[in-house]
Amino acid sequence: MFRPFTLPDLERFPDELEALLKRQKEQIDAIVRSDANDYENVVKPLEDLDEERELFFTPLSHLNSVMNSEETRKAYEASLPLLSRFHSELAQNEALYAKLRAIESDRLERRKVLENEIRDFRLSGAELDAAGKKELEAIDLELSELSNRFSQNLLDATAAFEMVVDDPADVEGIPESDLEAARFEEEGRTKWRFTLQIPSYLAYMTYGPNRTLRERLYRAYVTRAPENGPVIDRILELRHKKARLLGFDNYAQYALERRDARDTEEVLDFLERLRELSYDAAKGELETLRRFAEEHDGIEDLQSYDLAYYSEKLKKRLYDFDENDTKPYFERERVLSGLLAIVSELFGVEFRPTEAPVWHESVRVYDIHRGGELAGRIYFDLEARKEKRGGAWMHDWETRFVDTEGRTHLPSAFVVGNFPKATERTPSLLRHDDVVTLFHEMGHAIHHLFSRMDERSVSGINGVAWDVVEFPSQFLENFAYEAPILRRFAFHYESGEPIPDDLLAKIKAAKNFQAAMGMLRQLEFGIFDFRLHLRLYRGDEVQRLLDEVRRRTAVLLPPAYNRFQHGFSHIFAGGYAAGYYSYKWAEVLSADAFFACIDEEGNFLPDRAREYERHILSRGGSEEMSALYQRWLGRKPRLESLLRLYEIGESS
């Protein structure tokens, strides 16, 4: 049975956490002092404790992201040092490390657990002397606090800005659903409020006709949270110090110990190869856009804040396609129902709506059944709101595993988005990009929820290398462009008419519009991140490095005031430090797998779907992804598949 999502007592939470951790330390000490020297009596009890901590702490960490308040922030910030200290002490427990190194197992799953545990102990300083251990503990504690401060600064800065528009001419052409969300009355006049929340920000940047207002909104977005500059400097300093303390030349080397890529040269060569293959095509795409903007509005100095606006207009001219044309066919609840039906059909499961405690009234909960038996639970929190951090993500909560008593625990996960709210007049209507995002996060969710592993630390997404964890999510999102898939749920929210075939064709045709520019944008992030962690950069050196990377990757240089790094939460408040390249690394897998799993019409091949579930999803982190992939298709993934997916191989 599942753990009910109970709102924690925020005032008492840090004290309760401290008591839990104290008790767990005593239990770990008892394991260490015992004569036990086998997997069942050493590793299994530790995994039970891991799950207990996760079940206790996740509700608070989740609330801090989706229902952020002064109270959640205070409790969360007070809890981080407790957890950091606990993990540091555990990771440096020499007696436990010695026990683990002496354990052997003839079971593949358990051997992988032991291999990971021993590696993680080593990377956590188990072989350092007492002074080194103390220094590492202090570094990890401060890094944890800095990561949270970075995220909180960004959240506060995003919430603090708004742009009020009072001239109807300045909102002409913006989709009605977006205008409705922005509209308010003040002193008897209709006005519109645009913020830095992604749905609102994108609405004006994509459709807002006033260039001055677009620049104002863009400037606010790319200069958010300047107080994160010193936070970044300190994070980089501590990461470099940590890597050197553990015997690595730089933080990138340290990070790759838990990645699929072999070494820093392989990553840099991979990114550079993609850059070379994309650059000329991207230059051509930008030149086409420049000519269009000049022809359309006499714009001779195309800027970053013009890209989304003129790209949308050019796409409409080339393909007669506007994201606004598709929104009436993608009503959020119907899209979700359709997605669940597709996943059910492909993988032989059933999603049943259920009543369960939730953190917000808009959250939907489903129990997953396989073969008539309960197999998992999934929560969907899809509406944008002020107290929720931006973006979309999947957060695992419970994990599928067998505990020391032989009981099978079932998995659960949260899928979170920031899609438009329904209003009194209009239901929540999604852009096609939002549909793709939902498929993407669902790909992450089923990777966790469809696991069949018995060992917690390699079940679901646990133990999966960072540079391949995006594979299942990117793989599923590719199908959100295929007509047979979209026909399952794309119906007009008012008339009920199915989405027209010509509109489906336009979605597919426009899919790779400016694909090379998009590729270079991601490579800019990936190259900047990876090079940033190859040596210690301080102060202005960070901006100079970003400028240097942009000169090689960006076909349109952004304004000098752009401080993208201050909002780069993936690497400064998430798990992607020296790992943003993972999106492209995993995308090679996802593109190759995609072409292996569809027929010429774009239908998912049922037999391949079940093989994918059996060889990839169900195996979690029990083996390296390269080995799982080789076993599934009998070969390595092909880089050419990614170029084929974007249709830029030949043109570049």
C-alpha cells in the first residue's frame, strides 16, 4: 500500500527529522558492530533506511517546489544541514565501508548495488584522513545550502516582476486564452499583466507585437537574480576544492565517475562534433529569419528578444502553422487521459483515478494496475501558480523494492508542470510544446514506475547514470509529433471535432523548424557547463567563458546585459553540474530507439514497446544503460539517428 501524502507540521519538521536521523544512526551503528557480513543483513537494512528517509523528507522538499511559502522555506532550509551532515557521516563511515567491500554476491542486481555503494563511498571521502573528511563534510553542507539559496533567489526574482499593459494595440495577436489569463480590471479599464512565469512570459515573447515591451520583458528575464553571481562563484570554488580533495584534477572528472561517458575528452569531442554538424545549418536558418523580419517589419538589427516573435510568424508563413491553431485541440484533461490510454495500451497497464490526500485541489491521482494487480501510483500537478517554481519535472517518491521482511514496496511519483489554468470561460488549453513536455515527464515517470527490480538503490531511476536518465523521457516525447498518437486525444474543446489532418501534417512539418538553431542553443548550455567545471573560474571569468562559448555556438549573440548563468538552475540548483551535455548524450539513445520502434506511418510497434519495457524500463539502474541497450537492439546507438531526427544531417 502507498504512503498517503500528508502535509508535514512545518514548525516541528526539523526536530522530527533530527530525531529520525538520530535513530537511523543508532541502527547503522548496530549493523556495523554486528557480526553480519552478508548482503541480507547489511545492505538490505540500509536500503530500508534509505526508503524511510525518502518517505519522510520528500513531502517537504516537494512542497517547497510546488507550494512555496515562508514556512516551507524555513523548514526546508533548517532541514538541509541535518541531512547533509547525516549523509556526510554515513559516507565516511570507515567500518561500514570495510563491511561493504568484503561482501560478495552472485546476483547481478546485487553486484551492481555493491559496485555503486563502494564507488559512492570512495567519492564521498571514505578514504580521506580525519581532517579531509571534516573538510569534505563542511563543503557538502555549504554546497547544499548554496544550491537552495540559488533556487530561492531565482524563485523570488521570478515572482517579483510584472509588466502591466494598458493599450489594446500592444496585445493584439496574442491568443485569447493567454489574454484571459493576463486580463484584469483597474479603475474601470481593462489591462493585462505579464510576468516571468513561463506561460505568461512565452505568451508575450511569442505573440506580443510591441518590440519595446518584448525587450523590457526579455531584459527582466535574463537579468533575474543578480545576487546569484556571488552564489555561483562560491559554488564553483567549493566544487573545485571538493574534486581536488578527492584526487581529481577538476569537478568534471569527478562528475563523470557516475556517468555513462568515459572521460572529459569524449564529452568535449561529442559536443564539438554536434556543433560542427549543426552550425552551418543554423546560420542558414538565422539568415532566413533576418530576411523575413526585415521584409515583414523593416527590422534590420534582429535581436534575441525578436527571435520567438518572428520565428512564430515565419513558421506560420512557411507551414501556415501557429501554435495557437492547435491549442483548441489540446484540452489539458483530454490530453492527459489520452496519454494515459496510450501508455496503458503500449505497456499493458491500466490507470485508475483514485482518491488520495494531495497538496492542492488541482492535483489528479491514479493507481497503476498490471495484470489485475496494483503496481504503482502517479500524481499529476499540472497548473501554473505563483508559489510553484517554473518548468516541468518528475519527482520520484516511493520506490519499488523488496525489504528485509520480504514485503514488496510499490512505486509512486509526481509529474509537475506549469500549464495554463482553466478559467470560467475556457478550459486549460495546451500548446503543442506543452503536450511534448507532458510526454517527456511521463517518460521519466514510467522509467521509475515500471521497474521490476528488488533492490531499492538500482530500482526505477535510482542508480541510473545522469547522462542517460533523459533517454526514456526524450524517447516518449518523440511520439508526441506522430499523427496516429495525436489523433487519440486531439479534439476541439468546443465542437468535439477531431484535429484536421492538415493541421497534424503541419505539426510534423514544423517540428524541425529552426532545429539547428535549437541544437546550438542546447550545445551552448552544455559546452559552457562542462568547460566551466574543467578548471576553477572566478568572478568575471564566468561571463568571459560564456561569451567565448557563445562566439562559437550562438549564430545570434545575445545583448551584453544577458546573465543567463544567474538562472541556470539545472547546474547550480539541480543535479546537472558538468552534466548538461546529458540531454544530447541521451538524445542519441532516444532518437535511435525511436526509429527502431515505429513503422513508416509513425505507429509504435507493440512488440518493440514490450521489449523496450522489458529490457530498459523494468531494469532501472541494475546495469549500465549501454549494456541494456546492446541487449535490447543488439547494437550500439547511432549518432546519425539524432541528425536524422532533426533532419539537419544532410543540410549541415
